[in-house]
Amino acid sequence: MPVTYLLTHMTWPEVEEALKTVKIAIIPLGAHEQHGPHMAESCDSVLAEEMGKRLTEALHPLALMTPVINMGVSPHHLHFPGTISLEPATLIAILRDMVSSLRNYGIRNFLVLNSHGGNQSTLGVAAGILSTELDVRFMYAKTTASAKDVMDRLIDSRLYGHSCEREVSEALYLAPWLVRQDKLASGDISEGDWRKLRPGNPIQGFYYYEEMTRNGCIGNAPAGSPEIGEEIVETAVSRLAAAARELIEP
Amino acid sequence: MPVTYLLTHMTWPEVEEALKTVKIAIIPLGAHEQHGPHMAESCDSVLAEEMGKRLTEALHPLALMTPVINMGVSPHHLHFPGTISLEPATLIAILRDMVSSLRNYGIRNFLVLNSHGGNQSTLGVAAGILSTELDVRFMYAKTTASAKDVMDRLIDSRLYGHSCEREVSEALYLAPWLVRQDKLASGDISEGDWRKLRPGNPIQGFYYYEEMTRNGCIGNAPAGSPEIGEEIVETAVSRLAAAARELIEP
Amino acid sequence: MPVTYLLTHMTWPEVEEALKTVKIAIIPLGAHEQHGPHMAESCDSVLAEEMGKRLTEALHPLALMTPVINMGVSPHHLHFPGTISLEPATLIAILRDMVSSLRNYGIRNFLVLNSHGGNQSTLGVAAGILSTELDVRFMYAKTTASAKDVMDRLIDSRLYGHSCEREVSEALYLAPWLVRQDKLASGDISEGDWRKLRPGNPIQGFYYYEEMTRNGCIGNAPAGSPEIGEEIVETAVSRLAAAARELIEP
Amino acid sequence: MPVTYLLTHMTWPEVEEALKTVKIAIIPLGAHEQHGPHMAESCDSVLAEEMGKRLTEALHPLALMTPVINMGVSPHHLHFPGTISLEPATLIAILRDMVSSLRNYGIRNFLVLNSHGGNQSTLGVAAGILSTELDVRFMYAKTTASAKDVMDRLIDSRLYGHSCEREVSEALYLAPWLVRQDKLASGDISEGDWRKLRPGNPIQGFYYYEEMTRNGCIGNAPAGSPEIGEEIVETAVSRLAAAARELIEP
Amino acid sequence: MPVTYLLTHMTWPEVEEALKTVKIAIIPLGAHEQHGPHMAESCDSVLAEEMGKRLTEALHPLALMTPVINMGVSPHHLHFPGTISLEPATLIAILRDMVSSLRNYGIRNFLVLNSHGGNQSTLGVAAGILSTELDVRFMYAKTTASAKDVMDRLIDSRLYGHSCEREVSEALYLAPWLVRQDKLASGDISEGDWRKLRPGNPIQGFYYYEEMTRNGCIGNAPAGSPEIGEEIVETAVSRLAAAARELIEP
Amino acid sequence: MPVTYLLTHMTWPEVEEALKTVKIAIIPLGAHEQHGPHMAESCDSVLAEEMGKRLTEALHPLALMTPVINMGVSPHHLHFPGTISLEPATLIAILRDMVSSLRNYGIRNFLVLNSHGGNQSTLGVAAGILSTELDVRFMYAKTTASAKDVMDRLIDSRLYGHSCEREVSEALYLAPWLVRQDKLASGDISEGDWRKLRPGNPIQGFYYYEEMTRNGCIGNAPAGSPEIGEEIVETAVSRLAAAARELIEP
């Protein structure tokens, strides 16, 4: 990888030098939660970090990447072994401490690059709180949501979004070790009230993931491929980079 | 209005009687914020309460409506005189206290009927917290979002959603006193970074409303009418009622 | 009603205009709690709001009334169906958010007009916190306590104060729909430790309302009348207006 | 002093023995705040502790006294050197920790014996919170308020209550070292809005003590005497003991 | 005792005068917890206060002593009757309120003189928080830890530190009434995992005190004497005074 | 590396299988803070994670390692570019969420393996809170502190402990990419009050790191070597493993 400002890899004099050009901090945010029988539980955090590296590189020398937040808000997965869930207030506290610390060094734009849907509401709340409380511009994005058109073209499942062919594809491209290729399975779906509470219905609400799927994944993971992953990821990275550039360049 | 279980209007023996059939509490949630030159600042709260009455009636005798929460999360409007904004933590505390109190009387399903977009993230967070902490089913819905197809048919503005023809129409149908008919104005839009942060873009983030509109409204309010309002409202109420019924009936 | 600055009914340009003369914000505060077999549970909130309108009118154009806080601190009523109780910390958070928001527009005097005894301690605490933290003058008043002499003259019960002839009278004058005239009942009093903990005893403390009264009210509600209500209310409004005027006029 | 259960003076086996009869814990609560030129700043805490000893003795072997809480809620005195003020939330946290700890040993009745008016609202709030949260009976009393008739008879000042002849008298009887007899002074009163916010007026609110008195005291301290103190204190102790006994005895 | 600035004993004009020379506030901090069969439960608080007086005197007129914090963090003792434990957050809140109050009068150096090991972690946390949040120098010291060499010379027990010969000796010198001379007992030690979690082992962790000792004390209390106490205390006071002087003198 | 239970690398069925033997969760905890001119800012987190892997392997199949907590409590480093500091309350919230989540799967022993001195007080506080609140055994250890005798033998600096020859040696052995070999520098020490507040002095307290060292490190980094690192690390791992085994084996 060419030069990229990864805070974890830098010394303080290197950070001091980088700050002469840096205008935005990229904060990768994932989750630690079950991903069915075929993906490791760190999936979201690893994908967020990998995407973060690519985005930071694409924005070089305007961007600097912080340590990944490697756990997220996952109460709906807590009945599958190994899942760790942060309270929303804990995640906001972490974000406040990070933004508050980095603001000391003159950074005023923050972009949380989030790979986990369960974090989105908390990020919406954090955006209002931290922007007004700390007088910064706090922004957030789903890692690959901006490549929705690519997904529509390449993915056939009607219900997907967790350890599905999209996520497996992204992992096969970005971090193949996350995938157990010999265990790839489609979602083992149960019927229940969750269908009536999904986005797109008149009413939303909380449900546990095991009400929806017995094996913890949805969609059709075996249909994933590194090629699909590449197209989704590269499209999203270039769109995110273009969008970020427009927001931070004079 | 025929018989409806409005908690504000009932005595405790009447509540005790109603609880024999009630399966769900409807919590209307609005905001107190500027709505441009042509709508009163209580707009969202009044609309939520009026919608709540209709939904409660449609679900009778399964539903009971609580007092309206008449302020919401509106930091983006705080630079227009009169706006009052609750911290997200305050709104969650109110919801916790309401759910925790009503659970004493055997109610286990809660539906927040929310008219204000700025509350949605907080409701998403609250759903996870309160469902797991209090062992209830906490659900939420935007008042008229389920009538999106009707809006697509009847509304021409590309940018709308606050004190626009949709909201004016809903108010003309539900509570015409909210509207200053002689002051109806289109949004006086400013260009700025807000366009790059709207839903649908790769990146989301906080911006103040005056960055987007000088008069505090968007869309084309003069195009509103009670007829449009009626179609949106009645469509949404019947869809919400059907959806709620499916969730609470055995 | 003549012109009165009710924030719920105003547009932001109207608020901007009003702020040229407004010196004080009136915050009506009630409760949502059982009021025996003959009063609706919103009683306190409705009375606070109605009193607030009259006081705001009497102070016009110096005062502006905010949205009512329509729930309060009522843990002692939680065993009667329908009661909703806010934690004291929740009520203080609401007040902080309201004061903090309205201070943006130049208001420095705040008067909480409170109709519910259970809120008084919390208001005493809030006064110290918010006055020093936000650098405003935070004041509070019981809606009709200043007409104590009128009550002493017109009310015979020795134990009264909740859904009694005083409260019924106030409601018959201000909002008669709150009263079930065919259900009016005296308090069905139980003996117990509560007597030893009432104000006036050496020791105070918490007790549940059902320890004191089986039907949820005390006093002699059937003795209430709109005439008694009028005398109490009008006396209190004029005394409150005079007191407020002395505090905010130069 | 005859045998009294003072927790500070006991070993754990002695506590274990005492718990066979103890039914109530007395928690003395004072303040650390300026008391004008003639009283030491620990005045309230010392008086609360001394009264607590007498009350505990009078209730022996039913009562046990905890360590004194030697600071209180005193924001109104913070402009006089030496005053320390606890946030109300801090005081409630201390009380919660004390009650929660002592409940482990089987105590279910708690009486806070409070000598400082500024703590009363916080105690009212604490009573509701801790009684319901910890399932105990949380009670509170002003140290000598139950001897109001004695004060009416022996005290001439119309405005008194802080470092006045009442408080000096109580100190001369209970802990004379608190009083600088050569510095005794009447309150050096300033006129201001505080008069309109005192109890008994239609409106209450926060004011700083220096707005009311230049030397930090009110009333007529030189009129105090140990005889007056004795009568007030002994009357109050016997009334408190009688009231407590009625509440804890079967 | 010669002149010493004890805040509890001073009037506000005396504090105002003292502040002309005072550079540091000494905050004595103890605990209220079981001390076996031979020491009163206030032991730590009394020793901290007595040490505080001596240190304040030694630093006169540079130091002023605040009221003692007479309860501390003692969850490990909660299974012995009478122990009261503060949550760490409560203790930090108390310290914040004290420092924040006294900073009003120009004091910028704070030294918590702590006699209880269970408070040390909380003080370490408080030092970082309060120093940065309130812009003061927040320091802390164990009362007699600086006399470690004296203890090594005079004490034979390998396991000591709570109601042992060291603590009994300090009490016999500073406040002999704390000691039940006829009950002096060595620790009645149980074997268990606590040995593996003591300081000096690779791993630390929480254990309850009754896992370690049946009678609540460790070491060999009967070996204590006022002479040992005097040497430990006087050595520590003079070292603490010297260290403090170096830190606050120009 | 042979088989090791790293939660980040496992699927939920693999976790379910592992839980048949796992008795303890290892939580690696580091920091993100400046480490002078010659070490990357993620140093502590990387070392904690690497040590964690070795310890988990040594305890296999009794132990499972969680995701690393890759930021810590570092307010003293906040004036060097790039440092991120968590509030102690944030770190405790993260730990509570982790322990609370993993307790769902039957784990009752938790060992935080901490590489950063600035976290130790917070861990001491967390141990008391989480052990009693969640009914688990919460333990913690400094990564290499148990090899103190090895350090005494191999390290000459009198002042060391941050980006010194010890830490560089550990990194050269565990993760050499952390070290800029061409930038290795001794601490550039300033004189100041920090010397009087270091452990071992009578008084402790907070100071900023730049008061002590101009380049952000102490000790003599150039004296480090992978051989020293190996001896320290391997000694510590085997001692930690032995200690943990004794605590969790029947």
C-alpha cells in the first residue's frame, strides 16, 4: 500500500507533520457479533478497517485514519455465542472521547465509516450531540451503501444484509480469512413478527436475530465472490472519496 | 368522535376497565420547533396527537393513547426563535418512564407515533434499549411515512419534508388552525454543504436548518390542500392500523 | 381570549416580534396521574395550562407561555391504573433543555407554574441547579397556593388537596370536561402511617396513595362548585401576576 | 451519655448484637457553609450530629446513628469564603449508598435528621426515589422544626433561620464552641428581590445569600441563649422520638 | 494544639483572612467499615482527620483542612455488619464538589490525605479527571505509607494492613478510644484465592474480606503500641509536610 | 501459532464448541498514545494483543481472548499529537458491556491484560464495581509486571516505563514494526514537580508528560533488544499462565 496516514502506525512527530495537510479523520466502526456458520465474529470491524484504509489512501494527504472501534451496538445478536454488544451510550462516549482528543490537534471534520447497520441510529444521535457540543462537523457513512445500484445488479436475494452474499463478497475481496468457504450456507429463515418490523413496513421495532434466522445469517452466502466484492467495494470507496473531498476541500 | 381510549380523558376506574381489552399503548411524539412563516411551532406535536387519536380509534378496543410528548430532538432548528430541543438522552428518559409506568398495568406493546424526522434516530436507539431492559415490545412509526406512494403521486417538489405542501396538507386536514394561510411560502433555499449530507448521499451528517433555508421551510407549501392531507392521512392511518393489528392480535 | 403569547400557537417570525417585549417564560407543569373516580388523569396538566394562559394574558406583553409539561413526578400514585410517573432526574432534564433552548433567544426569567404537589421538591432542586448552571433566574409557583386564604374560607375538609373540592372547583371553572359530575365522591380514607408523615408532623416521608385512600381521592369533592373555583383561580392569577410583575419590571 | 448505638463508635460484633433490637437508622445531615461572623462553618453538621445523638439515645435500643453527612446543598452560600456545596445528585448518591449498604444488615427504616433548609428539597426527591428503588421506608425531619411553637414564643425576629438567635441558641446549648460570643451580630440586611421569593410569597426561586445579607446572617443572634436552645432542642427531641416510635413500633 | 486552619472551626471572615497565605487544601479521607473485634468502624476516618490536623499544623499558614470525608469505597467489607460503602462515582462526585467549591476562593492545590487502601484506585482516577476538568493540581497520599521503612523495622507480621498492629498502634497514639484493648486479636485467617490476588502477585482482583479473615482483621493487633504509632505517625507527618512544602512553595 | 481461541477469528458454532472447556476470558487492553519519536502510537494495544495471544495459547483450552480494547486512559499524553484518551467512565462502560455480554454464554472469570500504566487505577475501580454488580470474578494484570526481577537484571535506567528500553525490547520481540530503529532516542528529560509526584514519593498526583520529557519518552530506548524482550515476555507469560491456572482450575 502506498503512503497512508494510519494513526496506529505513526509516531507523534509523524502525526505532527501529517497535520499540516490533514483535514478529516476517518473513524472505522464495526461490531463484534455472530455472522452465522461461515464468517468470523470480527467481520464488521475488519471490513470497516479495510475500507477505511482504502478511503484514507484515496484521500491522501487530506485524511488520517484512527484506530478502529472494534465492537458496536448488537443487542439483537446477544443470543448467539460470542457476540459482544455495547450500549449506545457507551459508543457515544467512545466517539466523544475520540473527537474531543483529536480536536486538540486541529481536526474539525470527522467521518465515521460504519459497516454495521445496528450502529446507524446511534450515529444519527451522536451526530447531533457531538456536532453541537464540540463544535465539529461529525459525519457518518455506511461502508458500501453508496454502491446500492451495484448490489441491485449483482445480488438476487430479496432479504440480505448480514453474512449474506454481499458481505461474504466484500470479505472475499478485502479479508478472505474471515470466510469459512467450506461452511457457506444460506440463511435458515424462520417466519415471525420480524417480517412486519423490517424497514419498508409501516412500523419498525426491535427483534432478536434468532427470531428471523436459525443459523444467524440471511441471504445466500454461497453466491458471493471476490469479483462481486471488488465491484461493490471499489465503487463505494470512489464515491465516498469524491463525496468527502467535496465536503472538505475549499 | 366515537369511543376511544385516550388516557388523558379517562379516570382510573375507566382505565382499569379498558385494560381488559387493551393490548397496545400508542405514544404520540412530536416536536416544538419553527415551521417557517406559515405554521405554528407546535405543528408536529398536534399532528402526532391527531393521528394518534385516529389510530387509537381504528384499533379500538385494543389500543389506548398516552399523553403526547410535545417536544422532541430539534438541535438543527435552534437558531430560529422559539424552538425548544430535547437532548436525545432526555427523550429516552421520558420514554423509559412512560413504558416503565404503563408496564405496571400489564401493557407489553408500545408504539411511538412520531411526526418528526429528527426523533427517528433516538427512537431507533430507544427501541434496542427499552425492549431489552424492560422486556417489552417497543415499536415506532413515522405518522404518514407509510403513505409514501400517495406522496409520490400528489407532491411535485423534489425537496420537501418540513413545513412543505405535505405537512401543510396534513395540517389543513387535521388541525387547520396550525396554518397561516396568508403567509404560505415556498422554501427560500440557500446552497451549501447540506445538499451533500442529505439522505441518499454517500455521507450523512448534521447541519443547521438555516444553512438550507432562509425562511425555515422547504418544498412548496402553497400547493398544499386539505384534500391531499386527507388522502395521505387516511391512507397512513389505515395502513398503520392494519400493521399494528397484525402485530398484536394472536 | 385577547392576544396572548402562546409559543405553541406562534410562528417563528411572530416569536421574534414578541421577544422585543417578552421578559419571562411561563412553563406550565402538571402530572398524569389518577384523580379518583371523578376526574380525568390529565387534570393537573390541563389546570396548569389553563392557569398558564390566564397568567400569560395578565402579563401581556411581558410573558410568553411554553408548551405544557404534561407528566410529572407521581410515584405515590403508580398503583392506580393509568398513572405515569417521571423520575425527578427526567423532569430536571426536560426543564434544563427548555431553559437552555429558550435562553438562546434572550429570555432570562423562567417561571414554572406547577399544579402538582409531587413536583415541588424537584422544582426546589432544579431552581438551585439551573439558576447557577445556566445563569438564569429560575422561579416556580404552585398554581393556586397563593389563594390559601380563599381556600381557608371556602373549604371545610381538614384533609384535602387531591381530587378534592378545591381541585374539582378549579376544574369546574377552568375545564369542566375533566369532571365526571355523576361520579363525585368523597375520599374513602384508610387509617395508616401516612397520617404521621403528612406535612405538619415532626417527620416526613414517602407513602403510596392507596395507603391513605381506597378510591384515590381525599377531601369532599361533591362540595366543589365553579364559583369556588373562580374565586380561587382569579385570586391566584392576580396575585401571581402582581408578584411576577414586581420581579421582572425594572 | 448512657449507652447509645453510634455506628462510628462500634465494632462489627457490637453492631451485630445491636441489630437484634435496632429498627431504624438515624442519618444526621448538615452542611458546610458560612454562618456569618459569629458561627463556625461546620455549625449545621455539628448540630445535626448532636441532635442525632440525643434522638438515638431517646430511642435506645431501637435506633442506631450513622456517620454524619457533614456537607450539604449550599449553592446560595458559595460567594462567602469557605462554603462547600454538594450537587443535589451527589447528596442523593451518598444517601443511596448508605441506605443500600445498611439494608444488607436488615435495617428497613431510615430517618435523615437534617439541620439545613437547603437540603430539604433534595430530601423530598430522595424519599421518592430511594423508597421505591430500594424498598425501604426513607423518612426525614428538620432537626428542630417540630418545636415551631417554642420558637414562636421565644424568638422576636420576623426574619430568622440562619445564624440567627435560634441557631445560636441551639449551638450554645449543644456545642458552644461553634459560637464566637464576641462577634455576635444581627443580620446586616440588604433589600432586593429575595424578599419576593421567600416562602409565603406566591413565587419561589433561587437567590444568593449575599443579596439578602451583607454579613451572611439574618435575625438577631445576640438575643440567643443556652436556655432558649435547651427548650427548643429538648422539645424537638422528645417530639421526634415520640413520632419515630409510633412509626417503628408494632 | 497551636493555631491551625481547620475549616470546620472557622467563620467566613477568618477563612477570608487565612486565604491570604493558604496555598493548599488538605482533604482527609477515611472509610466507615468493620475493623475486626477490636477497633471502632470509624477508625480510618478518625485517623485521617487526626493526621490531617497534624499535617495542616506542620504546614501552617500554608494549608487549610476541609471537613473529613468519613465514608469511603469498601465493597469488600460489606458482609460484616455496619460497613457502609460509597460507589467510586459517589466519592469522585464528592471530591469534584469540594474542589469546585474551594476553587472559588482561589485555592489551586488539593491534597487528599487518605487512610484507606480501598480508596486509592478511585483517587488515581479522580486525579486525572479533576486536574484536567477543573484546572487544579489534585494530589493524594496514603496517611502513613511514607513511613514504610519504619514499619519494616517495627512490624513483624508478613500479612498486615487492616486492623493490624500498625493500625492499632496509630490509633493508640492518635485516638486511643478507637481501640478495644480487651478484645485485641490476631487475624483469624482462612486460606483461599485471595492469596493469589494480593499485590505482588502476577494477577490482581476483587475478593471479599471474609474470604481472607473470619474475624475481619489481619496481622497481629496485640503487638501494637502507642510508641510504634508515634514513630510511624510522626515520621509520616514530617515527610508529608516536607513533600507538600516542596510542591507548593515557589 | 497452534490452536488458540481468539474470539475475533471464530464463528458462533466454533465459540459454542469452545465454551465446553473455556473458563476464563482474556481481555487485552492497551492505549492509543504518543510513544516518542521511535514507536508507533498503537504500541500498547499491539503489545497487549500479542501478549494476550500467547497467554491464551498457554492456557488453551481454558481461555478465550476477546477483541482488544485499543484505546485507554491517557490524559497525560494529550499534548502530544495523535494521542486519544478515554474518560475512565468510558473505559468502565466498555468493560461492563463486554463482561455483561460474555456472561450470557456462561463465562464467569475475566482477566484484563493491560499494557498501559494509566489504566491501572481505572481497572482497580472496575474490579470492585463489576465483580459485585455482575457477580463475576474480574481480575487484571499488567502485561509484563510479573517479570520485574528480569527487568531489574537487564535494564540499567533508573527512570523507565514508557517507550524505554523495556518497551522497545518487548516490541522488538513481539511486533518489531512498531519500532523506528533509526529514530531510537533516550528520554529528553526536563526537571519539574513530576519527580516529587512519582510512585515512591510521599505524595502522588497528575502531571502532563511534556513536563517530564520533551520528546515523549523516558529511559534509554537504544539499549533495547529482541533478546531482552524475549526474556521479559516469556517469563511474564509463563508466570501469568501459572497464576491464572491456579485461579481457574478446581
